[in-house]
Amino acid sequence: MSGTVLVTTPLPEPGMRLLRDAGEVVVAERAPSAAELREACASGRYDVVVAQLTDVFDEQLLATASIRGVANYAVGHDNVDVPAATRRGVLVANTPGVLTEATADLAMLLILATARRCVEADAFVRAGRFRGWQPELLLGGDVTGAALGLAGFGRIARATATRALGFGMTVRYTARGGPVPDAELGPLAGRVRYVSWEELVRESDFLSLHVPLTDDTRHLVDAAVLRAMKPTAYLINTARGPIVDEKALVGALRDGVIAGAGLDVYELEPQLAEGLAQLPNTTLLPHVGSATRPVRARMAELCARNAVAMAAGQRPPHPVNPAAWDVTTGTGRQGPG
């Protein structure tokens, strides 16, 4: 690695070791502010930035940046204006394919925990209020036999579907590209059904979000969608917070428009919409979808290898915008690596 890498927040091992073994690494003393990140990227001191989702690379920053690439420690990359990065010849790389199972596990956990009121029950016991079995104590909703609706049907949604089928749920999905051919569904063929977004919202007992954050999906779930859901339904979000109008969700949960919500992500993360934390019919987790030791270590490895390649002037193993390589090389052809 011939270039210098700026790390905004230290990676778990083996990420930092791989970076340091390859060349010069500068680790920020603390997470940089927007102004500090912009100054660092424009300084000419760094070739690659190893970034977190909280590090925003917008068009304004990229217009003055003199970096080769951004290695995101995440699968998502909505913190980067990818079209602007591509125009500037700034490569963006991510860590795909390693957190599918862990995030699907968490989606299933939120389904179970929210339906069975686990947070309320845990607090009830810890407060010393448990006096023995009671016929109507903390009654929740059924999972077995319930209808799971998946908004989006990529890898995480399909892994969630596999788990849900094991719990005896019926599974419907909708996807931007339409129905997925049975030949591509593998073991899910004949066991899941494609429906329209309107039917998915209307008929699901659990509506689970698995779409990327784009202009089209921002506030995909708004007040109108929440009103169209069953009053006994639950909303599950392990994707991105702004997909949900969180203020509208608080109102819907408070007024009984839907039964509950299980969330791992938030619209203005880490802030929560006013009143959300006080609602008993919620399960609220701190963005831990990928938070297992093996998954985070593998993510760190992929992130570091992306950064090392870009700092050496090579195409990263996992580029989000491979077209930026053409801009960088000026060849109009895929570069080496």
C-alpha cells in the first residue's frame, strides 16, 4: 500500500492489523465532525478514508476532496453520494454478503420479542411485580400461523423468510423487480408468494422492511401506510431508519393504529422521535443487526482489504461504483485488480 489511510473510527481486528501491515494509517482521535471530515478529505494528506455510516460524504465534500476512495465499514452506503463520487473518480467500497444471517436472526428476534412483549415482561420481572402465573398476564400476539410480509426480497429478506417458515408463518413479499423466478428462489420456491405493495401492507400480520434507503424508499412507511395496516399488525425495521416516518409511527403506536413495532434503526439515529422510547408496545435496539463478533470481524477484514487496494491504486474487491475506476484510469475500461 503506497497511500495513507485515514480511519475515522478504529475497526475491530483483524481490520486494523491488515491496514497497519500494509502501510501508513492515521486513526482519528474521535469521530470527526462534518467540517473536520471535509477538511481532511480536501487536505491531500490521505488517499483513502475508512468510514462509518455516520461519516457523510455529500456532494459538497466530494467537490473538494482529493482522495482515491471511501471504504465503508458497512453493506449500506447511503452516507455517500455515490453518483457524485463516481463523477469525481472516487471509488466507494462496502462489505457485502457477510451480515445476511446475523441481520435475519435479528429480524426474527424483533418479530418474536415484539409479538410476545418480551421487553415489557423483562421489566415486569425485574421490578419485582411478578406474583405468579395469571390467565391474562402480558398477553401478546401469535407468530405461528401469522402472515409475514417482506418489503424487498434480497439476501436478508430471503434469509428472514427461511426462518419465518420454520416458525410456521406464511410468507409474502414484494420487490421492485417484480416476482422472482422459482429457479432463483431455491428452497423457497413454492413456499413464498409475490404480492403488490398495497396487498402486502393490507394483509400482513408482520410487515418487515428490507429495502435500501433511496429517494423512492424514504418514508415508504408513512401515516397512510400505517393506517392501511391491520390494527393487530406489527412493523419490523432492520433496514434503514428513514424508510419509516418515525413521527407518524409514534402516533400510530400511541393511538392503536397498529399493535407494535420492533426497530433496530431510526430516522435521525441515534436520536429517537419524541415519545417513541416511552411506548410499551415497542422493542428498540441500538442498530445491532450485524453485531456478532464473527460478523464484525469479517466486515473489518473486507473493509481493510478494500482500503488497502484503493490506497495502492488498485480496484477494490467490493466496489459499489466500479465506473469510478474508469474515471480514475481515464481508459473507459475496467482497470486491473
